[in-house]
Amino acid sequence: MRMPKQPENYWDYAQIGLELAASVLLGFWAGYQLDKKLGTSPWLMLGCTAVGMATGFYVVARELFKDGKPPAGGKA
């Protein structure tokens, strides 16, 4: 059984996780602030968090597939 190729730079993988976390937290914070201002709690917070999650997953997918190939072990 072959082992997957080790990444050359672990920071690339850490950066992907940080981008995902940052987008979710930014969406949560923006929704919370809008809810406080408009009195619509918790709907805008939930909606903006969902948008942040979708954006974060898009960024992760873009980074993983940026060379046009799926990650190791994936089928195309």
C-alpha cells in the first residue's frame, strides 16, 4: 500500500483552515451586528453565518483543486 505524498509546505494546509474559520467568523460577526442594529435576532446572524460557511467551502475547494486535479486518492 502506497502512502500519500507528504506536503512540501504544511503552512499551505494551515492557511486553508484559517481561511475557512475566518470566513465563518466574519459572517457570524456581521450577522450579529446587523441583528443588534435591526432587531431581527437571530435570523441575520444565521443567514450570514451560512453565507460565510459557503464562502469558506468555496475557498477550500478552489485551493484544493487549483491545479485542475482532485487531491491524492480522489477520482476524476
